[in-house]
Amino acid sequence: MALHSIKDFSIIYGATEITGLAEDGVSIAFNGEGYTQTIGAQGEVSLNLDANESATVTINLLSTSQSNDYLSNLYQLGRNGGTKEYPLVLRDHNGNTLYTSSNAVIKRIPDTTRGKETGTNPWEIICGRLVGYEGGN
């Protein structure tokens, strides 16, 4: 029987595991089309490979997560002339899902609100190239 548990999903950015995920966890949005097709006037079909392998990974953290401090520090370091790009690894330890990028950059400090309940900070990470394998458990 397959098992899903977000507790067995790890996110490593730089050299640190990101913890304190909010209910929305993490999402991955690729910018490229993968393949497109062109259909000629006589019905011939040609496949076009989109070379764009960039993506945006959104990591939703609880506002109480200590990983907010880590990501804020890396973002500020990059803004002040330090390292901007870090490796990113997302892995499901119950299955075969694995995403990696060697050049991931924090887009900006997330929009946030404060209220009666714990809020969520959506950190957007831009990946120049994200290699992914979406597997089963």
C-alpha cells in the first residue's frame, strides 16, 4: 500500500533543510511548454522541443517557521553583493519524486499578513533550470 506523508518530503536549499511548511506545502510551476506541435498546410505534424527548463518553486512556510529567517538572510546577502544562487533539492522519501536545480534564486521577500491566526509566507524560488522526476510511491 502506498503512503503519502509530507513529513517524508524534504526541501534542501543551499545546505539547509527547509522546515515549518504550511498546509499548502510546496508547488512547482514550469515555465516551458515541453513539446508543442506545428501542423503544416497538408496536415504534416512537426514536434518542437521547448528548451526552456526554468521553473518557479513556491515554498509556503508558517510565519512561525525558523526557515523564514534563513531565507531572509540569504535573500539579503544576495541583494548586498553576496551569493544569489544556491542549489535546491526537493525529494519524496516514500517514492521516486525528485527535483533539482543548481541555480535557484529567491525572487523576493514574500507578501505577508499578521492576524489572529498563524499566517503563511509564500517564498518564490526562481530556478534557471529545474530537472524533475515525478514518481509514485
